[in-house]
Amino acid sequence: MNKKSLFSIIALIAIVALIAGSVFLQKENENEVVIKEVSEERVLNNASSFAKIYGYIRFYHPSDENEKVDWDKFAVYGLEKVKSSKNDKDLIQNLNELFIPIAPTIEISNKPSPLKAPYNKINLKEPELNMVFWQHSGLGTAYAKQQGSYKSQRIITPIDITSKNNNNLLFEEKPPPGEIKTYPITEDVYLHMPISLYYQHNKTLGATSETSKEFQKRLKAINNTPINDVEDSEVKMAAITVYWNVIQHFYPYHLESELNWSNELEAMLKRSEDEEITNVLKETTVLLKDGHANIINQNKNNGWFSRLPFQIERIDNRFFVANLDEEAPVKLGDELLSIDGVDAQTFFENECKFISGSHQYQEYRALETMISGKENQVAELVVKREGEKLNLEAIYANKAKTLVPPFKELEQGVYYINLTGDFKTYLDQNMNKLMNAKAIIFDVRGYITRIQDAVTLISYLTKETITGPKYKIPTTIYPNQEGITFDDVSWKIEPNKTYLEGKKYILVDPSALSASESFLGMMEDNQLAEFIGQPSAGVNGDINQVSLPGGLLFQFTGLKTVKKDGSQHHLIGIEPNYPISKTIEDVLSGEDKYISKALELIN
């Protein structure tokens, strides 16, 4: 072989090696290359498609595999796998690879009708053949289990719908055996999913040796998936995935809140690219109009439980100092212009952006937040007093404000009882006085911490057995709240032998929520008192909590509360017979206008 031929061969080998190396490098950095090629719109489409299917499978596909998955980790793992899909074909392939090992009987395709029937060869007369499906009474969570409030259960029951062996049902509704539902994910992607599976010999039918082997492989990869800082891209998207699905399938007030939730998924995913996840989620809780709704970051100190030594009244979009503590550097009627350099109106509006609930509750909470801060921290205030601007300092202290004593005789035969504290002792000690009272004023401006004592109190205020508001626990077997029904629960109160004859008045404002509204609702529904003040918060019912990837918690109202006659309570609250609105003159006087109105009516 001559030298020229040898050099040609060497050059050819070098070129081949270079090409091979290039291919290897491209393979090594394949994910990075693909991500650069995929548009932002495509990434959002991929992530939202995954999120929707995630909810269907996690909450409604009843396979044995489902209960073995760490769903928080799977949300992170799955998003890493699908978000760089180049087109719908690639997306469908990636989604099937992710979900079929967990839910072997599903089909994700571009066809609006399923191509296969997973149970077309099942002999329904085989011995020990059962069916399995999900029932949700509210949403079962670790928190709900601890509270004994809501429950989600995979139900295994005989196929024979007339069978009496159904003691494990949470409620009566159940799907037909082997029922398959189709859910559009995008215009060109569909999920075909059995709502009920067949179950025999202690396992769900449908898995193959191939899917079982792949599931074990996937399970190991899922369990090894780290959930890093909550601000990591996939973790933020995973938190949105869980959060969006909980509201989509289990939040009971879609109608009352005029919620168009399907439009919010991609919007949240897009915002998460540049914004802190807690802000994204908190702002969208406002759409729920749920005074219980909150996002709690367990990685941070969420509580500002200290307050300034005064309260604020908002009158005609201006902010005035009211209800002073002795050490307050301000005076009654001072107009608050700014806190720590932030204009008071701007401060108020910024707080409202993150507060869910009725208008009246938003305002109450925003005013409370304006005077809340870290203990011993100094607030720089600018106030206006008699036309002059003053710069003052006030210190946040961990101290509650008590307007009047828990029990007091205001005038002869007229008694005041504050129900937001430990009132039972005073009630017991003064029962003889109350039996002969001309009138009793109950103060429910705040939260009743001892609801059972309040219920017992009602037994002294009625001559007959009564019930109150209806607490409607949502029950579902299908996604998207299709066919939702409700289990009704309510208090039942028997009359005490002792009856308090005097007139009864209740002081109420937007700080009365939840347990307070249970008491108020029973009093209103049975016309046991007249109400003075402003509407209550309009949020009642047992809360639920769901963990989100990254150490976040989502809190929300898990059931629907209506008045005894079935009319709406949510957002409306308890409306007073005698409305109160304050003026600057009322603030300057320091008079409790609510109590003054009650005394006026009594006399």
C-alpha cells in the first residue's frame, strides 16, 4: 500500500470518528438541544396536557399501581419527561410511556374514540370477579383523615349491582362495570380511561407482564426524583399541577364564585416562569372567593401574629385610627397616610390582591394585615392630625385587643356577652341574672373558638328542637364534578329546660367567619335574635389541606354551606337587620356604635 492510500484511509477514519463523536455529543446533550428547539407555547401545551391527565389518573383511575405512587414526586418526574416534547405525536408517545405503567388500561391518542377495549374478553360470570372504582366524599387527604372530615376510597365491590355486600361504600352512587370515559386534553389529544376496573384474585385486571415490569422500573425512578427548591422550574409546575386539579375536581363553589378554572392552568404555568410560585398561587386563590383559601409555605415563617397598638377604620377610601391601646403613639381619628413609606391606599389594594373571599371579608383582612408585622419591629407611620402631617413610630406587639370585658351588665337588666372568648364560665356564673334579663347582647365580632359551648348556649334560647345551616359534602365518582351529589349534615339542638326570655341581639361584622357563622346561621335560620352591624364573612364549612410539591400547603373550604332553606350563604353571610356604617365622628367619639344601637333598640 502506498503512502497516499494510507493517508486517505487515516483521513477517512478520522472523519468517521469525528462524525461519531458529534452524534455522541448530540445524544449526550439531547435534552438541551430539544429544549432550545421547543417554543414556549409548545412547552406550556405539553405541561398543561400532562397536568390534566395527571389529575384524571391520580384521583379517578383505580388501578393497584395508583396507590403505590408518590404523586408529588411523579408530578416533578413527569413534567421533566414531557415538557420538551416536540409535537403532538411526540407528546402522546411520552404521555403513554409515563402513564400506562401506572394505569395499564388507559389509552392516550389523537383519536376521539378509543381504539381498544381493555375488557372485551372478560367473562363476567367468572368466580370472584369484582369491580373497583374511586369514591370521593370531599377529598381524602392526610389532614382530612386527622380531622375525620373527608374521605377518598378505592371501592372493591361485587359486580352484581343488587348485591347487599356493599358495606364498604362511602355512598350509593357507583359506575357501571368497565365504564370507559373519554376526556379531550387538547384539540388533538384525548384520554380514554376506564372509571371502573375489574378485580379478581386480589388484583386489578389489565396489567401485563410488560407493563408490570415497566412500572417497577418507573417506580424506582419516581422515588429517586428529588424535589428541590420550590422555585425550581419543574417543582413550580408540579405544584400548579396538583393545585389546579384539586380545585378542578373538588372545590365545591365553582358556580357561586363564577369560576372559569379551565382557563387558568396555562396562565399559571406561564407566570411561574418568572414569578415566585407562592405569589402565583395566592393570587389565583382570590378567584375562588373562598375566605378559607390560603397558600402556606412550610419552608418559611408565614405568621405575622403581632400587631400595632391600634386598629384602622376605612371610611370613604380614607384610613383612620380607631380603638387605641394605652401605649399607642397615635390618637383617635388620626388619618393614616402611609406605613413604612407605602401609601395607605396602595398598601390596602396590594393586600386585597392576595386575599380570597367576599368583598366584606377582603376589606376586613386587608385592614388587619396593614397593622400586622413581626414582633418588636418598628413601623414608620405618617399621619394627618388637624391638618398637620406627623411622622411617628409604633412597635408591633404580640397582644390581642379586647374592646370590653367578656361579660358586663350595661344597664339594669341588659347584659353583654362576648362569645369570641371563654364565655362559658361567665354564662354559668350569671345564669340566674340572665334568666331575668330584659335583654342580652351577644358579641360575635370575631371567631368563636368554643363552638360546642356556643351550640349549648343556643339550647337556652329555643323552646323547640331546631336545626340550622346545611353542610353539603360533595360526593363524586367522575372527574370534573360530573354527576356530583351532596351528603347533607346539620346540627340538631334540643331545648334546655331553662329558657332565657329576654330580647336577644347579636353584634356581627366581617370578622365573623366559619365556626362563628355556624352559630350565627342557627340563630338566623330559627329567628332567635336580631342582628346589628355589617354582614359576616360569608365563608363556612370544614377546611381541607393538600400538600403541594416543594413544601407548600393549599387550604380551602371542602364542603358547601347553605342556609336552612337551601339559599346561598357563601359570599353573602349573615346580613344584619340593623346595618351599621361608621363615620369619622363615630371614630373620634370612641363610642361602640354597635352597642349603642342595641341599647337604642332595647329602650
